Amino acid sequence: MCREKRVLQRGGAMNERYDYMDWLRVFSIVAVVGVHVVSKIINSAATDEWAWQFANVIDSGLRWCVPIFFMLSGALLLTRHPDEPVGDFLKKRLSKLLIPLVVWSGFYMVYNVMELGKSYTAWEMVKLFLTDDVYYHLWFMYTILGLYLMAPFLRILVHYMSKAAFQWLLGFWLLFSAILPFFPKYLGFELAVPAGLFSPYIGYFMLGAYLVMYPLAKKHLVWLGAAAVLGYIATIWGTAALTNQAGELDEFYYEHYRPNAFFISLFLFVLFQKLSDRLNPNPIITRISMATLGIYVIHPLIQLYLNKFFGINETMIHPAFGIPVSWMLIFLISLGIILVLQKIPVIKNIVP
């Protein structure tokens, strides 16, 4: 496999594979599974319990996974040539997302009926699907769907604005999405200019494209690493402090678009870019990378049934044992199932 070494120029197209992105995608999906494992403790244990504090330390170090997925999508989609017709672009990509979204929404509705005792009319099922209220993790697919719809137009913007204009855009996104929410949280008032003017995930989508088109110099890794460490510490401390103060879980610092998450995500993306010469093409990594969407949609079911039938969960024996063991089992079993499903005609369309 040919390694991509050139810096993308405005108006160019990214036609070769970036091997570091496969590695980063694999690490990200492993982190997603980890978040959903420790979240069971985060949402149920008291903050003064060792298990909660241990889970918070892990969870705080994994919240970069979702921003990285959005950055990878932007890096791949927004840096291609903008002359592709909008209809062709949407037809090619929406089918790969809509089919899995519809089918897996159906699977999770069946789970809700069979395991949780819920019942739905046909119209209620339609409303659940349209309002993203089927199962907690499917929100990501709806967000990606929205970004895909905007991508043909964002691609034009990416290719024809200057580097300086791009930096201004990202700066305003960071201000509105990451900084302004601190006003109502800590000062008790909200600015008249609404923070929602800049959608948080569009910013990560655009940031991925920026980092491919204008890679940061290696010398920036030092201060980015320092900012990432501070962001990690802030996430641990802030989540514990706010949760203790509120008497219930406060996920303010867990949000993907806080400055702490931003700097961790930015550091990791740039770090993998700079390690690209050492991250050689690996067929196993590439294969796992191609299975990430399938792993994402199926792993909550694996987590649920491992616990139901085998008692394998995050608190088994002890959290220090249960978390890593259940984490790796959920990931590996999910991966194995998806690799099999991807070989079956027709079925492979639900796990592209």
C-alpha cells in the first residue's frame, strides 16, 4: 500500500490512503467501547466510592474518541475535489449510513420490546426513529447524517477560503461552542449571542480537513501535549467537583466540545499525523478500521448479553479487573461478529 506523504493543496483531491487514520480510527472505536463500559459505574455509583473515582479517571481519558471520528470524517470528505455533483455525493454516502441506521434501530426496538417489556404502535416506532429516541448510542449516526448532508457545501467552503479565513472560522467555532457555555454554568447568565450559532460537531468536521490541508509543525506537539494533560486533569477534577456539588452526575466536562476535550482531541490527531512515518500499513489495523461502524452499532448488545448470560460486567470481582476484561471481551466479540457479517451477501450492507 502506498503511503500518503504529500500535503494536500487547496483544490486538490485526497486520493491515497492515510494509514495513520486507520490506526487512529481503531484506537477511537476501542475508546468508545471503554466509555460505555465505565459509564455504567459513572451513572450508578456514588462519587465517594473508589469505583466511581476509578471509572472517572478512565472515562475522562477517553472522551476524545467521538471528536476524533468527526475529525476523520471531515479529513476524508472535505478534502476531496468539490466538483462532484451534490446528488452523486449524497447517493454514494447516505445509503451506506441510512440502511444501517434503519436496520439497527429496528434491532434495538426489538430489544426494548423483548428485554425491557416496552410496546410500540407503528406510529410510535416511526416517531422514535425520527426523534433519535431508540437507543442511546445511535445519536452519533444521526449527527453524521447531518454532516453528510452539509458536506458538499462545506467542501466548497474548505477549498476556496484562505488559510487565514479557515483559522478565523475555527476560532469562532471554538469561542461559541467551547467557551460561551461557561457563562451560564459558572456566572449564572447566558450571553445574548447564542452559542448554538456554531454547531459543535461541524467544527470538528472542519478541523479534520484543516489539519490535513495545513498540518501543524512538529514543534507544536509539546504545548499541545501540555494542554491535553491539563485538559485531562480538568475533566477528572471538574466532573468530580460538579457532581459532588449537584448531588447527581454532572457531565459538563464530559461534553465533547469543551476546551478540555478539544485540546486532547487536537493533540492526538496531530500526534498520529506526526507518527505516520512509523505507523506502517498493517492489514489487521486496516481490517478493524473498516469494521468500526459495525462495532459501534452492535457493541451495546454484546455488553448487555455478556452481563445477562455470563455475569461479565464492569464490576465483576473488582472494577480494576471487571472493567478491562469486559472492555476487551465486548470489543473482540463485536469485532468477530462484524467480520463474519461483512462476508455475507446482503447482510453486509447493514455493517459497511
